[in-house]
Amino acid sequence: MYDSLSHICSFDDNEESLLLCDNCDLGYHTYCFVPKIERIPDGDWYCFKCIRKFLGHKQMCYVCGRDGTILKNNDKQILSKCEKCSRLFHSKCLPNAKFFKTTLKWHCTNCVSNKSKNIRIDEFKAPDLEKMPRKRGRKRKCPLLNENIDIDDSKKVKKQKENETKEANNSLKKLNSFSERLTLKKIKQQNESDLYKCRILLNELVRHKYSNYFMFRVNEKEYPDYYTLIKEPIDLSTIKEKFKTKFYRNKEQFAYDCRLIFDNCECYNEDDSQIGQAGHKLRAFFETKWLKLFD
């Protein structure tokens, strides 16, 4: 179960635009990110909060995914930290966050909403930098957030749009790369867990009373036509050796070799022979244990 609340804007509307993180199961509106996500990504998707933990980054905005400080249009943006949930964000990325002048602390939109559900987020505004005290005898090197920008300068506007497009493309590339790395890590952990269960199953096969017919390679002197009929000979000792050399990458490779033993037995031996009967009973034992372990 998951809640339909977006953990950036703290609203529970537009559920069709809600994107769920495959690691923490928290929801985010696609249009709340900076830049906004135009389409739902293919495959697994991870929020910037989980990506930050995975990469070990100490500083990363959970709205835009950029770390450290940003210099954009001569405007220096510094990461702010929510006093309650310790999320990091740029004040421009989260304009509805609340700044307390008395304590000089920030509260993100989500924490502000949880504190007072009767008040809409629209009523909270970022601090008015014009009213904040200035240091005497010093001029600002960077323009304030609410200064007017000359929109008549077409070249400047065009260059700004090009830079924003490049930043959006770079952000999407990084996000896809992080998602691929996290997905590969999950697959590797799952395969290690599956192969551990396969080792247990192999030990049970070796201890089975009918396994003595399939422990070692077939003696070519006793059965001279065996290797003419059987193109892929295999036995339990060979499977044990493959585990020692870490040959198997997943449970499917192990299951293929085990079933190959039974297929070879059925191909070479009559069903009513002693070895043929042993092969059928050992196959039934294997398939029963396999279903209990993996289904």
C-alpha cells in the first residue's frame, strides 16, 4: 500500500501524474521536479533521495538532483536544509518552503503541510530578500531573486532557453544512469540469494538414496555407446565443481544442468530399468523442492 501524496508539493491530487520510487515507494508528481519530467520513465525509477543514499552524496537537492551550489544567470543558489526531515533543497526549486527569520531555519513544503493541514501551501512564501537587512558599504555581486529581467534582449532569452534544455537533458541522462546501476545491483543481490538456495538443493540431491547412479561420469568402458548418443554429458560432481569455480550466474543455469542429468538418463535408459526408475524418482524429488524454493 502507498499513499497518493506527492512528497514535494504535499498535495494528493493528479494521481495519474504520480511517479512512485521503486526503492522507498514514496510518490512524486512528475511536474514538481526541476526540470519537470515530461514522460514516465521506462523500467525502474528512483527518487533523488534514494540516489543520494546510494551514491553516498552528502549534498543533493531532492527536487532537481543537483549537488552543492549552482551558478545560473549570475544567481548563486545554496542548498537549504529542512530542520525537521533534514531534506536538502534549493529555495528556488521549492518556493513554497517556509523560512523562519527568528531561528534562521527552513521547513520544507511537506513538513509545513504536516504541521498545519488547515492551511494551504499557497499561503506560505519564500522570504522577501528585499526586506532582509543588508550589510553597509557593500553592493550585491548577484541580482536578487525578484529583480526584473530584461525580456527584450532576445539573444539572452534564447541562450537561457538553450542552457535550460542542456541542463534538462544532462539531468535525465544522470537519472537513467543511476537507475541502471541500482537495477543491476538489485539483480546481483537476487542472484546471490537464489544460488545460495540452489546449493542447499544440490546437497539434498547428493544425499538422496537414488543419487549414486548420477554422482560421477558414466564409465565409457562399461557403456561404450553412451557418449555417441549423449552429446551433453553431465553429473552431480561436475555441478558441484561448477559451484566451486563460480560458474553459475543465476538459478536458471543450475536448473538446466540438473534437468539435463534426468533427460540424459531418460534418453539412454529404458523406463522400466533400475537406472531409469531412479532417474524418474530423482527428477520428481528435484521438481518438488524447486517449486517450494522459488514459487
